[in-house]
Amino acid sequence: MPDGTPPPPDPYTPVDYPAHYPQLPPPVYPSPYPQPTDYGYPPPSYGYPPPGYAGPAGYAADPYDPYRPTRPVGTNGKAIASLVCSVAGLLCCAPAIAGLILGIIAMRETKRTGQDGNGLAIAGVVVGALAIAGYIVYFLFMLGLGIATAPDYPT
């Protein structure tokens, strides 16, 4: 630099911290397993399962296992469709049958996966079954009414 300006500082030089900063102690982590006491019994473990504990059915013992099966988010779509079809089935018969079938499928799925929507599926099955039963009773009533009031034709 011919004009007498100092060279720019190197951005890759290590940072020099002041000497009065205290040193950090080395990290010390507690043992995840209970340690024996003077009496030979381990102390109660708070937050840690005992060694060899398999956990709930279908889940690993490690609560932070990224590969364990998780519960699906949201409400089951078939449960929502079941309730919508069953309510629409109150106006005409075909959606009530679809709502009943979708509700049964959704109840099985929510039980298997733990997803939300089991109540909607049950409501869809109940409303769909009541709508179908109402249509059957109506059909039988009209059939009986039609036979009782049929005119006698001379032969």
C-alpha cells in the first residue's frame, strides 16, 4: 500500500477473547440409569424408564426415537365424508348408504392409526343407519298402503 494506509484485517484470524472471562466447566451429564444406594436398592428414577423396558406396545423405549410410528395429524377424511354423506342421506337414500360404509371404514382406520375423527365416524354410522332404517320403514309403509288401497279390477 503505497499511500501509507494499513492493510485490511484478515477476516479468518481467530477471535481473541479478553482474559478476564471465566472458563466454562466441562459438561457433566447425569447417568440415565439408577445408581445403587447404600441399601442395595436403586433410587427411584424420575423420567427414565428402567433398563430393558420395552415401552407401550408398538413403541420403542427411547422417547426421542425419530423412527417410531407417530400419530397422523388432523382428522380422518373418511370420517368427515361419512358424516357429510349421512346427513345428506336424510334427503335421499344413496348418500346414506355411502355414509354408513365410509363410517365403518373410518372407525377401523382411526382405531388402527390413532388419528382423530372416531367420533365423527360413529356419528356418520349412526345417522346413516337411522336414515336407511327410516327409508325402509317408509318403503314398507307405502307398499302396505298401496296394497290395501289397490282397486279391484273385474276379471
